[in-house]
Amino acid sequence: MIESTMINRNSHHHIAPLWLYLAIGGALLVLTAVTITVSYIDLGGWNIVVALVIASIKGSLVAMFFMHLYYDKKIYTIVIVMGLLFLSIFISLTMFDTGRRGDIYEIKSEPIKPEADFYKELPPADSLDQTGHSEH
């Protein structure tokens, strides 16, 4: 009696065919190979964008088919896919920002206090004793 009350009579269990799982697994392997191949091509700041787009597609495939969101209410799939999409957009924008900061803030490699003892010329190596100190 207790077991029957715990079962939701309106729920439908969906069992996907094996070929679908194999096809999605193959697509994930192909997309992984594409990610690795694209990483060897210099696209500048677009490398991270391409990698994130491919990762979003892979994450969407996993969520939709291995987590069975494709067979559930469509709003759940939309929420998950949009969340992955926005996450990759925000990470891409952040990477563009950090990659181009040098154009705005020019970092100078000059000493802060050029007259400091640290920057003074060292004595010639032949005038140093074995401890590294000057003989005079």
C-alpha cells in the first residue's frame, strides 16, 4: 500500500534507443576533436569564443539527451540551454576585456624610483671577493 502511494501515476518513463545514445556520444567525440583542432589554429581572441560555443553545444547535448530534458517540459530545456549560452557569452566578454586591457592601460616597465640603490651599477665582478662583497 505504501509503495503505490509513492508512485506518480502520471509520470512517463522515456527510454531512448541505443542508437541515439551512440549518436550523441559520437557527436560529443567529434566536437571534442574539433575543439582540439581549433586550439592549434591562431584565431586571436576568437579561440576562446569558438571553444566556449563548442562547449555550450556539448553541454546542451548532454543536458537534452543524457539528462532527458528533450523529453520533459520544453521550458526546462530552454532554461538550461539559455543558461549555458549566457554563461559562455559572459565568459567570452570577460576574456575579450582581459585580453585587450593592455590597449587601455599601458604598463610601463620603468623603475618607480630610478635613484634607488637597487638600480645603481654593480661593481665589476673581478673586484668582488669570494663572499660577493667589494674589497674596499
